Amino acid sequence: MNFATENLVFDPQIIRRFDVNGPRYTSYPTADRFVEAFDSEAAALWLGKRNIGGISRPLSLYFHIPFCNTICYYCACNKIITKDHGRSAKYLKYLGKELALQSAALEGRDGEHEVIQLHWGGGTPTFLSHDEMRQLMAETRKHFKLLDGGEYSIEVDPRKVDRATVELLGELGFNRMSVGVQDFDEKVQVAVNRVQSEEETADVITAARASGFKSVSVDLIYGLPHQNVIGFNRTLERVLAMDPDRLSIYNYAHLPGLFKPQRRIADADLPTAEERLQILALAIRKLTDAGYVFIGMDHFAKPDDELAVAQRQGRLHRNFQGYSTYADCDMLSFGISSISKVGPTYYQNVKTLDEYYDRLDAPMLPIVRGIELNADDILRRSIIQALMCHFELSIESIESSHLIDFHKYFAAEIEDLREMERGGLLKIERDWITVLPPGRMLVRVISMAFDRYLRADRQRTRYSKVI
């Protein structure tokens, strides 16, 4: 039995009916609900509380490296286009200050705070020179203890990486890599200003495996200008020949009003909604035929990959890094715009370099906004996590964990879900809500029914389409 195909059904009619704008739920409440009243003092207070009772789970660390040599027109990340390494040198100096401040706010001695997961994202983390990479990792290890067997990952742009760089990353402790591809069609690459050869991409993946990386993931995007089924099929065949452990196939969200670089992409060059569906259907068929398991939303993995194993064992989690195997980690994040999760709180750093440097010179944690979750937030977060990660919800488990009568508490939500049940997306029983195979691509839509903030304002235009 093919585990992947048993767990996903692509039905264009159902998708057309239920596809709406909605959050990606890397957190609940989502970041747009954070408030400025939650400031650096509140964050420091919760960091200090983390070890109360003597129970301290290992941490997850995230570093935002915002620099890129060139701009990709589709990109919606917080990035800075430059070739000046003087700017990254200064930034690393201030990352060191933030590392010292956050670790000092934790109970315990420097260097004893255990870390099981670490990720460098961007921007382009491999913008950093070899010496800068060594410097940042050394500064991290000065304040935190990276545990053996942890998950240490980095996002890589193959255009900026050679074999020596990959070898260095392995020496520094990285064991997982995410490789940006998007599309190998040259016309598409020119239109988004990201020209990247198949050869340099394959070289990076080969070097990663030779350097002991346990997992290599490839990122693709559908919905880019000039894309069509024939061209994307060629890209998929080339990528599958590289045999990645995981693939992510993201939906391009064209929001030029929010992201200025996207204004260089002509609306007329974008595939139609119908063409996008055809491209997605092709990708799903190709990946499941190749044996990949659908993890959720836009993620696929080999059946023996840690994500697929964690999903089968009920250990899969979702956070700001996407799907994760470590459910109980608090996440400390460093750098501009990064978001941390500590206890029942989330908080986000300021978004510009000047603000970041000014706050750290004060010295104070560079927090711009955050939120402390109430009991209702925590309840709804657990429901959304279960749906997004496992496609099912044990009502009995929720009732016993949160001391509620589920069917009374969520009477309005269940009524909303009835239409989705009639549409074949899910099944509602006394003790279970189960996302059916045709509904798995639309799990974000199902999760939205439990989003109290979204129910209150119904303003969904700030989000991209689910599919």
C-alpha cells in the first residue's frame, strides 16, 4: 500500500469550492494579532520564568540573516539587498549582543542552556563569509549547548555556495539543508530574477550528502510567471532525479501592494487559477507516484524521513520554521523581524536594522510586539495544531486536557464545519473530527473555523489564498 496516495486526494471541484484566503498557522494566534503592549520587559519576564519548577526542556534557536546579493522578485521575506559585507559584520556583532541578552534573561549559567534544534533562515544565510559563519556559530555555542543528535538546519542558495562552503557547514554542526530551486525553466527564472542552473543545484545536494547531512529538502514554487504544466513537469523530473529527502511546493502569493519587488512581475504573465490547479495536481501526482508522503499543506517527505515518522507516531508539530519533530521546544529567535515562543507567549523583534541596533545599544531586547495567550488561545492552538499536523482531532482528549464540553463550547464552529462535512472535507463524530483525504489540501480552511480572531473580524484579504 502506498502510504502517500492513501493520505491525499486531489479534487479540483472541492478546491474551487472551498479555496479562500487564510493564515498558514505557524502560530496561533497569528502574528498579525500581536500587540505592542507586550514589550521587552514582558519577554524578559517570561524568559526568567522558563525554568521555574526545575523543569527545562531543550530549546529551539532561529537566526534571521536578512542579506541577499540580488533580489528575487517573488520574495516576501524581510531582506536587505547588498554586496557589502561590512553590513553583515555589524549585524553579527549585534546578534552577539542579542544572544547575550536573551541567555542572561534565562535562569542558569551561560553555556548550559540546552538546544535540540537550530535554524538559519533569511534572506540568504550563505551570504555570510566562512569567517562570519564560524563567528556566529562560536558566539551561539558560547551561550548555548547544542546537543548531540539535534536538528541543525540552514537555508541555502545554490548560486552562492560551493563544495568548500557545504563542507564548512557540516563542520560547524549543520546536518539538514533546505535548497531553494523554485523552477528550473529559464523563462520563469529570468522573469523572477533568479537564474540558477540544474548543475549547480545538484552539486550542492551531492556535496551535502558527502558532508554528512542527514536530510536535504528542495523548495519549489507554483504560480510564478510563465509557468505551465509542461515546464513544471520538466522541473519536477529534474528535482526527483536529485532524490531529495523532502520537498516543499509553495503557492506563490502575488501581493504587490504589500511587497514592492513583486511589482516587477506582470499580472498578465501569471498562470490562471485553473493553470495553477493543473500544476499543483501534476506535482501531487508525480510526488506520490515517486513514493513521497504528504505531510501537510505544501510539504512532502520520504516515508522514512523524520517528518513522516513523527507524523505516524503523533509527534509532529508546527512552528515558525514549518513542520518540526520537536513539539515541546520553546523557540528563541534572533535578528530583525524574528519571532520567539516562550511558554504561553509569542514575541517579535523590530523589523529594521536601525531599530534593532538602537534597542540593543540601550541595552534592551529588541521586541516590537507580542502576545500572552489566554486559556481560550491555548485551547484553540492545540486544536489547530492537531488538525494541521495529524488531520484528526480527539475530542475526548481536548475535553480532558482543557476541562470543557467540546460540543457546547464550539457549537458555532461545529455548525460551520457541517458545510465542509457535506462537501466531503471532513467527518464529525461524537469523539473525533477527522479530515478526509479530499480535505487534506484544505486543512488551513478547516482550521480557520476555530480561529476566534478570524471569526470576529472576517478580514481575510491580508492573507494569501490557501491553494
